[in-house]
Amino acid sequence: MAEVLVVTSGKGGVGKTTSTAALGAALAQTGQSVCVVDFDVGLRNLDLVMGAERRVVYDLINVVQGDANLNQALIRDKRIDSLSLLPASQTRDKDALTAEGVERVIGELKNRFDWIICDSPAGIERGAYFAMRHADLAVIVTNPEVSSVRDSDRIIGLLDSKTEKAERGEVMEKLLLLTRYSPERAERGDMLKVEDVLEILSISLLGIIPESPEVLKASNLGSPVTLANPISAPSRAYLDAARRLRGETVPMTVPTERKGFLGNLFGRRAA
Amino acid sequence: MSVLKFFTRRSSAPAARERLQLLLAHERAVFGRTDLVAVLQDEILAVIAKHVAIDPDKVRVKMDRQDTFATLEVDIEIRSPSAGGLKMAG
């Protein structure tokens, strides 16, 4: 049975697209078939982060409006066979998304993949609404920072009222993915701690992604971080999160970079 | 002075936590459901319509938010008895 997952946050720039690419690749790395869908119509970026920007011919809007079929629009990842991308349109307006069209496309994707991961645009308007509309579960990407936490709270309210699942009277499962986390700064008292954010939002925790230069390096190269450098700290955090999504019990840790021999000698900083 | 500052330096995360808790408690109550006003309007109307004939188009529900409190204003025009009048309760 296919699972439809929405990656959302309300606030922009917190790591939705990075996390969609990383979780999608991580799930595919465990052997699942995965389709990542970009709902950010007009401002697409998932193609770029995945390194598929030059392979886009047809997009979500073309399929929604019946101008192309899924086979024409889906882009299969060159590194992992079981990972595909359905890009957003760069030229069209988000008003081109229709309720019936989105429902049909999600239905077709569910017949083909184990996981459909919908990358939501920022904000709470049409694109975000359609990205969450058919979700079975939601990953809320949040930075340990006041404006991000506030916007996540708002999105949680919408997930509990505006989705198909909520309208059927069912409870939407909501999981926190805390990104750009710095254990040192949280320990010093200069950053909200994991427990603070969990308590304020009162949802369960999917994973903690440490702040890391590896994330930027991976996007520079057009690769999900879990493929660009699988042993880096953020990659291990995403890979753990993907295993949790599959129902495995994985101890919750904040991975740190493994330093080599020289790193151990010279790389230690006084905390 | 800088040494004194160093020792009296207070961490900022507790302030963030406190501000968020206060703000969100308020926002959840007022805006927690984006369709709260519509829901209130329907439910208030249903209760009143049980006893009094009202025109659904002549109802105004307005929510206003102040710094420390929010107000809910409900304005309902009730038809004169000759135009329908009081219905039997039940």
C-alpha cells in the first residue's frame, strides 16, 4: 500500500526541498520505490537539488491538465533506479493546479510507487494546500528558531482541518524533522532544544538533522545529501529518519562528523 | 565590564521558549482553526434557528484580536413576528 507523505513547514528556507530529496533518496536506498513531487509551481527547485534540471520536459501541471501522461513527465534518477521525480512547472501559475487533476495524479502515482513524497511550497496558499491534501502522514520541517516554530504550529492546524484525512475524521500523523540543529548552541542555551520544540508543537520526532556544510555541498553538486556523502552527519540523520518512516526502531541521536586521524589530532575545538 | 558581562550573560533560548508558548496558546485559541469563524457562524445559527426564524444572509460574525484578548461579535437580524415570528421550540 502506497504512502503519501507531505514535507511541509509554512516558513520558507528551513529545508523542505533538501529534506524531500534526502528522505526520498534515503527511502529508495532501502529498496523502496519512491516518487518525489514538486508542488512549488512557478518556483520549482527540487529538480535542481536532485540534479535533474536539464532533463525536465513535462511537469506536474502538464499531467494535471492532461497534456502529458505520467510516463512522459516522470524523471528516473540516474543514481538510484527506484527513485523518480515529478517536477513542478516553472512557467505556469499555481492556479493551474485543479483539485480533480491533483487527485487523479496522486491516485496514479499510488499505483506505481511505495512512497509519494510531496514537497510543499512555503506559505499556506493553494500549492501548500494541494501538497498536503491527500497525505497519509506529514513531515514538519522546523528550524530551532521562533518564526519557524510558530509557522509550523500554524501548518499543524491546517493539517488537522484541511486535509482529506482530517475531513474523514481521522487523525493525521505529524512528525517533526528538526533541521539545522546545533547541539553545542542548544547546550549553551542559545538555541531552542529538541525537547523545547517537541513540547511546544506536541508532535512526535522523526529526526534531528545537524547543521552541516555537507548540505550545501550536496546541493551545489545537484545530489541528495544521502547520495553525495552517505557517511556525513546529516546523511546519517536522514538515513535513520527514513528507517523510522519504514517502521524500524532506531535510537534517536544527533550524528556528528566522524573525524579522521589528523582531524582527531587538530580538529578538536574547545567547546 | 566585559568580564562582568561574561559572567552575567544570560542564555536566550528560555526567552524564545517562553515567548512561543505564550503566543501559540493565544493563536491556537483564536486562529487554531482557520475556518473557526465559519464554524462558529454555522453552529450559532443552528442553535438560534431552533427557536427563532432568522435569515442566514443577515448574520454577521466577526472576530477581532487585541493584544491580550480577542472579541467575538455576533450580529443577527431577527425577522419581525409578522414575517414568520417565533417558532415553537423543539
